[in-house]
Amino acid sequence: MKRSSTVNWRLVAAGIVAPVAGVAVAAMAALPAICGDEISCAPDSLGFAAVFGAWFGLMLGWPAMLALGLPAHAVLLRKRLTSALAYMAAGALIGTVVSLAYFALHSTGLSVVLGCGAGIATAAAFWIIRRPDRAPPNPPTPRP
């Protein structure tokens, strides 16, 4: 069987950008839940949450993408489940598993919910960049 030598750049971009962007967005969205009604949650806290979320995405998001996300993407493609909802459900599961594994000793309900939200945001970013629902058939059909 002949293998294509072309690189799927959308997949590469999604694998690099989605974990960082997804966790940063989840951290910014979770800021009100973390701060509550404190006055210290000023607008500059939003920038800090974005930077902290991006750092957390580098630390946990990329390894989770390599170990769990890309294999899940392959399974979803193989089963022809290419909707955004299917990807976000897989992301919720992966985010919850990663959160439980990382915060195993001192896991709280909030950390599990944040992990689930980060997984959903990461999966949504991955799906938007990669767009597996628009992928050409594999193998590509020849044009007349």
C-alpha cells in the first residue's frame, strides 16, 4: 500500500495550537468561579488567567494531546464521528481523566469541572482548526 508523503498541516496546527488556546480560554471562563465576588478580580486578572492557562496548556495540554487526543482523533475518524459534538464529548472525557490524574491527591470538584471544561474548549479549538467533517475521502477518489 502506497503511503502519501504530504503533511496534513491543519492537523499539525490543531495539535500545537488547540491545547494552549483551549486551556487559556477555559481558564479565562473559569475566573469568576475561582474569584467569586472578590474585588481583586479586576480586568487585569483576565490577562493573568490567559497566561496561566496557556502555561498549563503547555504543561498538561500538549502531553494529553499526544497521549490521548490524537489517538481519540484517529478513532473518531475511523468510526466516521466527525461532528463537533463527538469531538467535544471526547475532549470532556479526556480533560476529566487528565484532571483526575494530575490532581489525584488533592482533587476537588472544581478541578474536575475545570479539567472537563478545558477538554471541551481544547477539543472545540482542535475541531475548528482541523475540521474533520470536511476532510477528503481516504483514499482520495481520482478525478476524471
